[in-house]
Amino acid sequence: MLKNKYRLYTGFMCHQAIEKIFKACYEKLKNETPPYIHDLPRLAKLADFYDLFIEEQKLFLNTINPLNIEARYPDYKERIAKTLTDERCKSIFNQTKDLLQWIKEQILLKK
């Protein structure tokens, strides 16, 4: 998607990847099914691992959180799409990879 300049979906899929790993962490740490929400900072807080993040990671979560776009909001989708340049999408993609790796090392592989 990144190579073919599907910028909105690149951002959406990055959000989805983080959301899914957060839910895996929630289930591992809480031993229960995670809530049906998409708010990344809230998920991390509910699972009690938000405070493990450095400030830069918290800022990234706030940046990527709006990219969970629902199809029923076409105006919102358009506004978000206009903010996603090739460079911004590459940055989001790379930061997502880094965050996923960090989460695996710090949370999922422990215990």
C-alpha cells in the first residue's frame, strides 16, 4: 500500500497493527478479552502499560490514533487523507515497525 501510494490505507493498517498488538498485550496482562475499542492510548492505559512508553511513543500514539477511520465519515476521511504525504506515511510506517518491535521485547516476550 505504501509503494502504491495508498496513503490513507497505509495509515489505517499501521493503526490496526498497533491496535491488535495492544489487544494481545491486554489479554496477556489482564487474562481477559480486551474491550471493543480502537483508541490506542486508552487501550494501553486500560492494560496498564501506557506508562512504560517514553514521551515520543505517546506522541506517536496520539498522531496515529485518528487514522482509524470509519467509512461512514467521508468528510473526515478526506481531511485526514490530505495530511498524509509520502514522507509522512513512510515515517508512520517506520515508527509503527519500531513500536511493534519494542512492544514485543518489552511486554509480549516477558513473563
